[in-house]
Amino acid sequence: MDPLKTPAPPEARLHFLDYWRVIRIRKAIIITVFLITAIIATAVTFILPESFASTCRIKVENDVNDSPGGNSMTPSMMPYDPYFIQTTFEIMQSQLVLSNVISGLNLNVEWGKKYFNGETLKTTETMEILKGRMSLSPVRNTKLISITVFSDDAKEAAMLANTIADAYKNYRLDTRRQTTSRGLEVLENQYMDESNQIQSAQQHIETLRSALGITMNQADSPDFTPSLTTEQLQRLHDQMIEGQRAYKEQAVQLELLKAKDKTQLRDVLPNIVNDSALSDLLSKLHEAQQRISTLKVDYNETNNLNVVRVQTLIDTLNQQIDARVDGILASLESQVSSKKAALDAITQSVEDAKVQDMAESAKFQPYYNAKRNLEQLRDLHKLLYSKIEAEKLDAEIPKNSMVQVTDRAEPGKAPVKPNKTVNIVLGLVFGLIMGIGLAFFIEYLDTSVKTIDDVERTFQAPVLGVIPQNIGYLVDEGTESKHAEAYRVLRINLLFTRKEETLNTIVVVSAGAGEGKSTTAINLATVFAQAGNRVLIVDSDLRRPTLHKLFKVANNLGLTNYLLKQNALAEIVQTTGVPNMDFIASGKLPNSSMSILGSTQMKQMISELKQRYDFILFDSPPILGVSDASILASEVDMVVQVIQYRRYPQPMTIRAKQMIEKVGGNFVGIVLNNINMSQDEGYYYYSGYYHDYYYSRNPSEQEAESKPNDTEIKQKY
């Protein structure tokens, strides 16, 4: 596995306290932005000119269809128009309405004098100014519209609002009048066209009457009059039916009679035909037959004169009867023929009348069609005339306007703009939001180390100690320093971290300059010495040595002299004012410090010092600046990295840790330095408890509590 690669840190979940921590830390930015915004908002509010507002309310109805020729509809019958209100707003702000307002109030001149040093404005310019000052809004769930106008003059605002309402009302009335006028004009034009059509139709009818030879009586008739009236035709039709029935009855009867012989006819005819002669003959024949029967009884002789005379009479009567029967049959046949002829005559006369009527109807039809068209034109002409007269009368009658002014605008008593309270409150709120937003934005851009969780999550390493802000040197402050406890905690954690007691050489490194590694090294050495350990601190920052100034010794003799074999080890070790703590200065910087720190002499020195002292601490230069710190990290037992709170980006400190691991250094943990305990509550909980507890006890109790800890640690190992 590549040592430069660090395992991906686990995802962090923000808590409410994390946001509160950001606000506490960045409170200076938040307060600054808040105050600046509040001051600007307040200043602008008081600088802005005052403005008065006046509102006029109008009730608007949709246009009804009362134009001539249309079906009148009431507003309640009109379908809902979702665009009506917005269309009304646009019309009220259009040139059709506002131009009348401008001309009526002479705003081009008045506003030119008031705002443009007497220069007369153009109507378009004045209209834009007026649009900017007016506000239109619908009243919820009503047909009312509020017209609000703003002006630096309260009376002018009211006057403008009322004038705009009146101008829109007049516009609607004029539009309605124009619509009605155009409708009447259309109807009148149509009336004239129909008059001309009627005149032409009359001339055409007269021409047809003359050409077709129509009499005055026929001309007066609304339609063609047939030769047979309906009553006559019905009567003839009934006669035809009756004649046809009688003819069929007699014809059938005649046929039946013809089928019988004369003897049968003598019996049948008297019942059918009322003929007295035949009846008399039959009576006489009957009497004669009775007489001859009697005579034949009386006279057995056929030659009897009486018998002969009666027989002769019977023969004569039979002849007469036969002749009469033939005559009756002939008479019946004549009657059937007569009825047939009469029926045919009636039928022919009806058919002839129909044919004549059809011919005359076809001939006269163009005339009567033209006459009917003329009557229709005259009827429509009369209706159109009535409609025109009704519309003229209706136009003269006053009607309810589609626009009603419900509330006239009154001059405002107090200015509405600027709303000082609202503006200042909004400025305060906006400033607070901007300040907090800027604070979080800066916090987002700041990738430096902020919390212990950040360190442990990002570096995957323990935090050995948290050093408060503004800590000095314990060498100067003594054992009673209130800051010593943070380094005692660091010392205890460091002792627990090492795996063997032989691991007693420690180098303190950092990613960049100014993170407090030198202060950490010397104060850590001090608390080790105060705990009774023999401690040696070595200033191995050969390029920028600083520890000799703290101990107030010269830097002429030190580590470089020993490594260059110019002096013995005992000659370069110097005592300090702190019991149990010695010091080796850096000495003069040679041309190549890298070869010196990585030399065999350096390793021998470290080995020898491990035998003489309980703990040896090395102060080093920044590990990312020069290679000296990397060399020292590979030669000592333990490496401690100091990270200053909110100073360098995390990638830089991560790179420093990776370099320690790359050279094989025993990286044991991290020290967070320069923590502002008053701003970050998390760090206060980390170190504040012991600070309050420890410094509430007397010095003898503090010393008694600190020394047994070393004994316990030694017993552990």
C-alpha cells in the first residue's frame, strides 16, 4: 500500500452545535455585516423622498352583447372570462386611457415644470412616469379593482387616481356607443339594400304579369287559382264514386238476368224492375191459366170453343210477356250504357280540368313565385324597420354603466413610502442573513483544522493534547502556571501512547512555520522535568534556531559543533533554570545541514543521550519547508505533529503526516495548538474541567496529585 495515500475518512454528520460553533467563531463577521447593512438600510430609508398614496375603487362588468341584431345578455349570463381582469389592467395602462388623463390634467406641462425645469414632456414620457406611479390590483373574490397612485403630493395622488377611473369609465362608454352606432349603421345599410330589392322585385312581377297574360283577378290572388275549386272537385269525385257504384251494380244485375231463361225472368223481373205492364200481363196470364184449367175440367174436349178462346188468350199473353221481358232487358242494358257514358264523361271532365290547371299553374308559377318572394322581402323589411326604430329608441335611454366608481380616492394623511419600520426591520433581517451566510461561506472555504473530530476523522490519528490560546513559556511562568495542565495532559497521553519505556526520543514537527512546535517542545520538556524526569531539549532547527534566546544562552556552541566533531557531547550540553532539564543549542549553521542530521554521528549522539536522559525532545523546522524534520522523524522513537487551530489548510497538514510515515517515522499523535476556548465550547469541555478543578486546589495538593501519576505509569510498563 502506498504510504502517501490515506484511507478515505468517514462521512461527517453535522449537528446543531456545529452550526452554533460556526456562528460563535465568526461572530465578528456576522456583527460587522449586520451593522453595516442596518446602517445602510436606515440611512437610505431616511434619505428617500416621502410618497403619498390614494386609492380609488371601481366595479367592472364584462361587456354584454347588446349590439343591434344580437341577442341581449345580462352580465350574469355571460360565460366566465379568466383573462378579463388582466385585460382590464392592460387597457387601463394603455394609451387609449392614459392619454386622456394626461391631456385632461395637462401633465406634460405640469410635470415638465415640476421635474424637468419647465421643459414640456412628450406624451410617451409622461405616460411612462404615470405607469410607474400607478398600481392596479383586484379585490379578492369580487369584481372590484383598486387603482392606487403614488405621488409626493397627496392631493395630486387622489386626483390622478380619480381621473384614471373616470377616463376608463368614459372609454368603456365610448366603446359601447361606437359599437351601437356601427350596428345601427349596418342595419340601415341593410334596410336600404332591401328597399332596392323590393323595388326590383315589383318591376319584375309587373313584367311577368304582362308577359303571361294574367288578369287582375288572378294577379290579386296570392297563388294560382285552379278552374275547379276544392269543393267542386270533391263533389265531382263523390259523383264519380256513386256513378261507378251504380254502374257496377246494374251491370252485374244485367249479366245475371241475361244468364236466366225467359221463364225465370218472368219470376225475377217483377222483383227487380217495377214494371206495371209486365205485372198486368203476368196477372192476366195467371187468370187465363186458371180459367183454362177449369174449362178443361168442365170440358174434356180440347176443341171446345171456350177452351180454344182461352188458350189463344194465353198464347197471346205469353207473346206479350216475352216481348215485355225483352223490352225490360233492353231498357236495363240501355241504362247500364247510359251510366257508363255518364261516368266516363265526369271522369274525362275532371282529368281535362286537372290537365288545364297544371298547364296554367306551370305557366303562371314564375309570377306567383316572384310574388311570394316579394311578400317575404316586405315582411323582413318591416321587421328590420321595427328593429332600427327600437335600437334608436334604446340608444336614447340611459343604461347602467359597465364601470361604476364605488370609492373615490381621498388625499392621504400620512406618507406610505418609505415605510421606515419595515425597511429598517428588513434591513436588519437581511443584514443578519447576509452576515450568517457570509460566515458560513467563509467557513466553507476554510479547510483548516477546526475540531478534534476533524483531526481524528481526517488524519486517522489520536489527538494527544489541546493547547489553549495565548500560552507562554512555562520556563518563565513556573510550576504555578495556569497553562501547565494542558501540557500535563499531553505528557500523560504521550506516555500512554508509547509502547515501550525505551522509546524516549521525541521530535516535535509541524507542516508550516508559526504553528507553535517550538513552544510545544519546550513546554512539554518543562512538564516532564517538573514531574522529576531528566529531560534534554535539543534545538535541531538549524536554519532558524530560537530556543537559545529563551534560555538566554549563546548559540556559538551546539549541535552542529558536535556533529562536525569539533566538540565533545559534554561540552555542548548546557544546564537551564529548570531543575532536571538540560539544553543543546543548534550551533552555527554549516553549509549542508542535511548531511549532518543524517550522519552516523547524529545517530550515535541520539543513542548516547537515550542512556543519559529519561526523555530527549527535538525541536525541528517545518517538515514541508526543509528536509531536516523528515530526517529527524526517521531517527527518533516518536514523532508528534503540532497543528495550529485554523491556520493552514487540511491538505497541507495531511501531506506533513504522509511525509512522516513515508520516511518511517513513528507517528504517535497530534497536538492542537492555539485553541480559542471562549469561542469553541467543544474544546472548553475537553480542557476546561481540569482547569477549573485543578486551580481550585492549593499547590501542595496539585503537586501530590501529579507525581503519583508517573509512578502509576512506570508500574504499567
